[in-house]
Amino acid sequence: MADPAHEEVYVAWRCAQDLRAAYRAKDTTKGRRRAEKILDAFHTCPIPEVARLGRTLRRWRQAFLAYFDTDRANNGGTEAVNGIIELHRRLARGYRNRDNYRLRMLLAAGGLIT
């Protein structure tokens, strides 16, 4: 291992790699097993950020593990479109005509304007 001063960085990096490995496991059963180990371990990590992530994952346990039971289904696409709409909503402040605002959001979500 590197310099002891960098131990926290290494542990945090290792935790990130463990989480990535759970999501990237070719077999969802193995991925779920890894995810369950993460749920059992992260919340007790001495690194506050990792422990906070562990507590969050434990609160969202059912949704977190559902990824492995639903053929990797997630709401990433919905969140991406919502992010685009939110960006353009901020840019479109001042639109007074609801129809024009709606059309702008449809164009933005469809990728026709950036």
C-alpha cells in the first residue's frame, strides 16, 4: 500500500470499486450478493462520506436491490429527460405563453435545442 497518509483515499476508492463491481457483475445474482455485502459494510466505515453513503443505501435497500431483480431496470432515462427540462425551464424564465413554454420543453427533451 502507498503512504499511510493516503489510506483514507485508498479505502474510499476500494469502496467505489466494490460498488461498481456490484453493478457491473455479469450475473445479477452475484451482483446482488455483492450489493448485500455493501449494505452490511459501508455504514460502519470510518470514512464519514462512505458511512453516509452506506446509511443512504440501507434506507433505500429495497430500491437498491431491485436493480438486480428487475433485469437491471432503472429510471436513468427519466432522470436525464427531467434534467434537460429543468435546465431549459430555468433558461425559459419569463415565458408568459404556456403553449410556447410547452413547445420549448418538448423541443428540449427531444434534443432539438441545446
